[in-house]
Amino acid sequence: MEPSAAARLAGRPAGKLVVVTAVTPTPQGEGKTTTAIGLVDGLRRLGVRAVGTLRQPSLGPTFGLKGGASGGGRAQVVPAASVNLHLTGDFHAVAAAHNLAAAMVDNHVHHGNALGIEPGTLAWHRTLDVNDRELRNVVVGLGGRVNGPVRETGFVITAASEVMAVLALARDLADLRARLGRVVVGRKRGGSPVTLEEVRAAGAMAALLREAVKPNLLQTLEGSPVLVHAGPFANVAHGASSVAADRLALGLAEIVVTEAGFAAELGAEKFVDLKCRQGGLVPSAAVLVATVRALKHHGAAAGRPEEEDVAAVARGAENLARQAEVVRRLGLPLVVAVNRFATDTPAELEAVREAARAAGARAAVEASPFAGGGEGTLELAEAVRDAAAAGAGELRLLYPDELPLAAKIELLATRLYGAARVELSHAAAQQLEELTRLGFGRLPICTAKTHLSMSHDARLGPHPRGYAFPVREVRLQAGAGFVTVLAGDVPLMPGLPAHPAAEEVDVDAAGNVTGLR
């Protein structure tokens, strides 16, 4: 679908935008995507013209530990194999455009370096949509002068590429082309930035992405429309589907259900402070997905997950309360969706609902999207419809553009992540000073950190307070329009687990894919 179609729909009343987020995730998964898909189906069963907008799955998690991301049970986007296995090739187009830029930058340096680029400042890694820890740090240029200067570089996974962020945040092809030209890849000898426009790579990159800029129209098992487009990770990027898909859907639907990656302190905050800030979007409500087993995990349950432990649920509900506080800071009416599993007991479910109400949710309802599809989310759909209708329609950013970069980091760390203070490495402090001097101080912050804790370190637990938040590096992503802050040891190129999901994937003689999680 053409993003420009949104302009042709401008005369229609705009729909309401609802973002689905969650509590801090556990290794078992909480069913956020499944809930979002089931919610679209449930809204349509109520007679609401609803459309979903979701990210496209990365091959890294699909073949790694997490598996695919097309929903599950009776709440799926189909065909699931196509969704999870590079769909229309958008990820490959992003990787090709990114790597073309890398080749052209190196080629410019090799052939005279007219721009005076300092090879030691080149910050444009190459990319690959496969988890491969061996490529995190590499040396290029070996084999003599004909192969270019020897330097250290590395790879990032495609979902962490700035080109992916640009694709997700661009309103249309013209905006995409302009953003690509603003990407900064290094410094000149005088210290000024060098952009892909100056290297003359942005035009060819846009040509490679001219089809990828179009959202992909798919459907759920119940026939509800879903636009699947772009796929930035939320722990290292901004974790949301594309602005183009949302704007198009808002011209077609009464309610648009979108998803923000991982928990609220990552996904929902970035959805508002990065995507909505740049895309002109105004969400009307938020859904916070919680499960009994996640809160039992966060509450350090002593027994097996299927054993009743109301006390552990109550302890783990602190995480729900902290994540609900994030949503309230963003000014969004909150509905808590308790994604129900067969082993949940009535007492445990009531403990979650009680905690949600105490945390300020306007509604806390059970949902069974996996088992029941749209029928299993009818109560949730009613609550979301009412919350969206009551939404204030005013964007509440956590910080203004003019706040200094260091102050933005401190605000996020202390108010959202529970830290007592920020500790900048010497390199990070210098990088912040340089970015401010070069005129990038008004950009918002994209935090790269673990998704398994509200802190930078999963070992601190799901919702710690009073710790020091370490920032080791700061990276400019001028094309995407934000500054990425690397906290802790989160890698931009994941590795595979001991037994990756790829071991179980196969294809039969008829061409049917088997073994996808």
C-alpha cells in the first residue's frame, strides 16, 4: 500500500490510536502481539472499524531464542510463515541499502577521500539480519593498500540499523530520501560531520527502498486487516511499526491498534517521545498486557509456574504498578489486559485486577486471545473502545526538545527506570558535549538497554530502585532523528542460544514450512 494514500484520506475523520505495551517481559513471553491481534478482532466483532499495525519480525529472533512474532493460537496474522520469513523482503532491502552506504563510504576514502574523512571516526557498521556474535567486532581492510585502510568496525543486526529506524519513522518516500541524506557516518578532519548526502549514497539507498517504504497489508485468522511494516527492536532502537502504516490506518479506521516493543519504560516511552513526536501522531489510550505467570516470576514464586501463589503475584505486581506509572506520565488512559492462561486461578487473577485498579487503570479485564480470538477479547475491546473515546487527544512528551541531552538521560533514568543517578563514562560525556556543539542537542533520546529489567542490568531484578545508571557510549542517529544511549552491556548484534529455533525449522516436499515457533 502506498504511504501517499494517507494524504488522499486526509478529508476523513481521523481514527483513534491505541498502543499496546506490557509489564517487564519474562523468558516465557506474555502474548503482547497475540493480545494486540485479538483486540483488533474483538473490536471488529463489536462493529468497530478497526485496523492493526504491527512490526515485521526479524529473522534474528525467529531463528534464535524468541521465535516468530505473528501472534498465536486463534489470534494470528496469516500466512504466518510468510510474515516470519522475510515477508516481501523489506528487511533485505534495508540491509542492502545500509551495506551499500558502507561500501560507498569506504570507497570514497579509498579513492582520494575528497571530503577529508578521518578513517578512525567512521561509525557506520555493516548489518545482517541474523544473530551472529562473531561479527560484533571485525577488522576490515586487510590485504594491502588496495583493500583500503585497516580499521576496526563491526556489524549490527538489521533491526538495529539506522536505516530501519529511518524506514519506520519516514512519512513517505520523500521524507525517507531526506532522512537518508542526513545520516552522519563520521567526521571530517576539521571535526564537522560527514553525511550520506555528501558521500552521494542517499539517492541509491532510496532507490533500493522505494518498495520497502510501502506498508504490507495482511489479515488475521478472522479476516481483520493488519498493516505489517518495519521492524526496529525496542531494546536497542525505538521498537514500533512505521509512521506511514499508522497514518494510513488512521485514515481508514475508527480505532487503530498498534504495538510498542517490550515493556512500557522502553516501548511506550519511545512510542511517544520518538515516534509520536516525529510522526505527528496522538495516541488516545494504552493497553498494558500482564499475566499471572509474569507477575509470579517477578515476585520470585517458590513453586512451579502452574502452582497457585497469590503472594508472589502481589509482590510481582510492583512491576505492573511501575509500568502503569510510566503510562500515566505519558498522559494516556490505561486499560490493563490480563492475558489469561489455563493454569491461572481465580484468586491469582483477582490479585492482578486489584493491583491494576490500585495502579490507576480505568479498567482491568481478562482476555483469552490465544484460545478465543476475537471472542476471547470482547470485554477488553469494550474497555478499550471506551478508553479511546475518553482520551484527551493531547500529546504529553516526557521532556521538551530544548532540554540538554544529559538532562534528558537523567530524567529517563531517574523518573522511569528507578535509578538514583546517571554515571557517564568519559567517552559518553565527551560525545554528549560534541553532539551539543555540533547542533544536535535538541534531539530526543533512544535508550539501548536490557528489556528484562527496568534498569540496565537484568541481574538487578525487574523493578529496582536507587542504583547508578551507567552510560558507556552515545551514538548520533541524525537521519532517524534521535541520539542512542548505550547503557550496560546490551549488544547491537545478538548471539544465538545453545539450541536456536532454526534447528527445528524445515520445509516439506510440498514447500510447507514446519517447525516455526
